[in-house]
Amino acid sequence: MKQNKKENMILRLLKEAKPIRKWLLLACGLCALIIACSVAAPKLLGSVIDTLYAYWEGSREGDLLKTILPSLALLLLLYMGYSLFSYLKMLLLNRVVSRHFTCSLRIRMSDKIKRLPVSYVDQTPVGDILSRMTDDVSTIGNYIHEIVDILMTGFLNIAAISIMMLMEDWRLALLVLALTPASIWLSTILSARSEKHFHAMFTEGGNLNAHVEEAFTNFATTKAYNLEAYTEAGHTAINQRRREAEAKANFTRSIVRPIITFSNALAYIAICLIGGWLLISDKIQSVGVLVTILLYAKQFASPLEQIANGIGELQHTKAAARRVFKLLDLEEEKDATGVLPKEAEGYIRFESVDFSYDKDSPLIENLNIDVKKGQNVAIVGPTGAGKTTIVNLLMRFYDIDKGRILIDGVDCATLSREEMRDQFAMVLQDTWLFRGTIAENVAYGKPDATREEIIAACDRAYCDHFIRTLPEGYDTLIGDDMSNLSGGQKQLLTIARAMLADRRLLILDEATSNVDTRTEVLLQKAMDNLMKERTCFVIAHRLSTIVDSDLILVLDHGRIVEQGTHKELLAKKGFYHRIYTSQYAI
């Protein structure tokens, strides 16, 4: 569904609210009861005033209290009913909208992101995605609430009050109603101008969240380079743009309420003057009629203001909804449903593969790789040569533009992404552990693993010894900053995780580059255990770690410029020889 037609946004909102329509209809019924109580009260109060006036004039005798007590009791019941129905409506809408509508919308967004290409998450700041799922969805939920709570109540209230006023005195009623069309028209015009400002406000809000998330994620780097003032200046600039957009939007929306209040005040003054003259001229039946009209005129301002506020909120909501629906309407990854006929043995083949992140800037062209079962394949090359891109293509984080990638002779394009990723285990340069126990982190790739299996994997990864020295052993909780573990210990845990997953294909992204030499020896032993009888792809920056590889692929500008063993490549005195000697020349 295209989002370029603004008028479609309201229909889209109503469509999204369809699952809770029964509850919304029930809320509308409660609104009708609330309105019935609110419009009946002034009529009843007017009759009480007529009775009091009759006693004051002396035209009526008897026990005054006994006469008006039933009316006062009924009036009390009306106000109690008004309060009760208002509470029930609020409770119903809060639970239905908050627990069902907004929660369901956020779940759909979360599921949608899972089905979007990895490129979307790569190119979209995390803060902006979180802003759409939190602030924007809350805004939509609030407006669904207001459709019933404000707009529906407001229009029904105006209709009911108008009918009651016309029944009392059509002349005074027309004084109140005369300014209504102009007020609503002016409210609509002014509120419509606020939408562009609300859209800018939400956009800058997403940018602000992204900036804050990035600032705290890279807090240590910011402190190390004394960039606090620079980071603060960036935050201030974004915040200023958001503040200006919000100020303009709120001013345009808020100016409607004073206009409504002013027009209603004029009508109220006119009723007092003209109604008083009509009463003196005996052209009104009684004082009670005038009091009733005045009470209705007082009530009339509230639904008008509700409608004006609802129209203003509509622009606010349309801006938020456009961002939410833009995400929900993004094109999803097309995925196959095929599976491998048996567990992967480890034969990988790239046939004439072309790929680029940007179609105008080719990266990999005519790439051919033939990897046999159990081979240890190292991928080396300068920055930007395409080493990590090959991993992205193997994991199908991105799809190739041309050619084929085969696993055991099966075209990966015919396999589901889930099936593809089930064949690989990964150990990356940047360790990723989540808040939880050590056992839970190791079992991340195999959630149903037993404690014995976890311990066995850690033992083979040479991390069982240090885990047992921790206060709670395998149940030790890893903190958010993981300050209770060293870099080498964290990397050993990720190796244990890959061992426990026990997959035939393995990807290593220079897992030893961020540790000291002594820890590197331990890590190398752990990785040697991990790599046994597996087809391995090793992205290497430190060439000393891949001298024993079965095959070394040397990439430059997306092409394999050389391939062979370490000794063969050194003997060629070519590109690999230059890279190697540049690292170890004395």
C-alpha cells in the first residue's frame, strides 16, 4: 500500500483497528450512556429551578423539600451514572487499546523486521527503529482511544445537546449553533497545517534516539578522544530541530482551542443578553428554560474543544502512522522453502558470482571458488577487498546479483535462509554475549543442550577451567558491560558456543586479533579443536594464523587474484607475498 496519499491514512488506521471493533462498539455504547446522563441533568436541574421559582413567587404551596427531593435524588443518580460509565469506558479503552492494539502492532513490527533484508537494519539507525516501535505506536494507540473517547463522544454530545436546546427554545439554540460550522471548519484548516511539522518532529525524534544510542554505545571512545563537547553539540543540533518542529506543530494545533473557546464565549454572552430580554418580555416560558439553555451552552464548549483537539491530534497521528506503516509495508525478503536432503558434508562452490551493495558500484565480479569437504580455507586481502562480503553471501545476509552458490551441489537460492544458516557456526572478531548466565550464553546456538553437553563443549574450548573459578561457575551472571570477563575469556565462550552447535560449516572472522600473544595460543588450540573435520572459512588479518590453511584465497577489489597454499603463494612473489612481507619485514 502506498503512503503518498494522505487521505488514505485514516482508512488505514480504521482498518488496523478492525480486530478490536467489538470492544470499540461497546465503548461507543458507554459513550451514549454518558451523554444521556450529561444532557438529562441540565433538563432536570431546570425543572427544579422552575419549582423553586414558583415557590418564591408564591404560585405554588406545600412542602418544598418533599416536592424537589425526588428530582434531586434522580439528579444525583444521573451524576453517579455519568461517573460510573466514564470510569468503565476509560478502563475498557485502556485495556483494549493498550493490551491488544498497540501490543499487537509492536509484535507485527518486530515480526516484520525479522523478515526484512539485513540491509534494512544495516542502513537504519537502531534508535530510529525503536522510536517507531515505541513513540509512534503509542501515538497511534492514543488516537484510537481518542476516536471513541473524544471524537465520538464529542459529535454525539453536540447532536444530543443541540436537540435538547432546540426543544427548549429554538431561538436561543440557534445563537449557540450559529458559530459551530465556522469553528469546526477553522479547526480543520489550522490543524491540517500542523501535519508536516509533526512529521518533522517524529523524524528528528528518531534521529535523536539514534544519536543517543550511538553516543552511549561508544562512550569509552568519546571519553578517550575528549569528544564530549562534540557529541553534545551534535545532540543539541538535533534536539533543536526537533524542538522547533514540535513547537510549530503544537502552536498550530493548540491555537484551535482558544478560537473555539472565544466563539463559545460570544454565544454565551449573547444568550445571557438576548435570553434576559426575552424573559423580561415574557417571550420565554420560565427562568428554568433560560437556565437550562445556559447550562447546555456551557456544556456545548466541551465537545467542540474535544473535536478541535481530536482534529489536531489527527495530524499528529497521521505523521506517526506514516512512519509505522512505511516499515510494515516494506518489501520482505523472498525466501525459498527447500531443505538439504541430508546434513551438509561441506562442499562449497561459487560459480561466476557477482554482487554489489550499491548497484552503481560493483564489488564482486565473476567470483569462482571451489572448496572441498573438510578444507580450511583462508580469505585474505586489503580492506574493502570483499572478505566479509563472502561471509555475508554464505550466510545469505545478502543475495547475490548473478551466478550460483552451491552447498553439496544444491543451489543455495533453492534453500530457505533458515536452512542455510543452520549449516554454519560463526566465531567473529567482535564477541557477542548477552546478559544472562555463562551456561545460557554457551547454549545460545543449541537451547536444548544439557548441562553435561555445555561443560564438554567448554572443556574442549579451554574455558572450563576459568568458568569454575568464577563465584557461581556456569551460573555466573554476565553483566551488561561484561566487565567481569576478559576479551580472551569472552572469545573462548563464543568458541565453546560454536562447538556446542556442532555444525559442519564454520566461519571464523580473525577471532584472535584482539587478544594478547599468550591468550592467542590458548585460543588457537581451542580453534584447532573446533575446526577438526569441518569445512572452515577463515577471514584473516594476521597472516601468521593461516600459514597451515589448505587453501588461501587472495582477494583484491572483489576478485581472486591468487590462490594456493602459504608456501605456494610465497614462492610466486606476487600480491600475497607483498602483503605477508609488509607485515613481517624487519
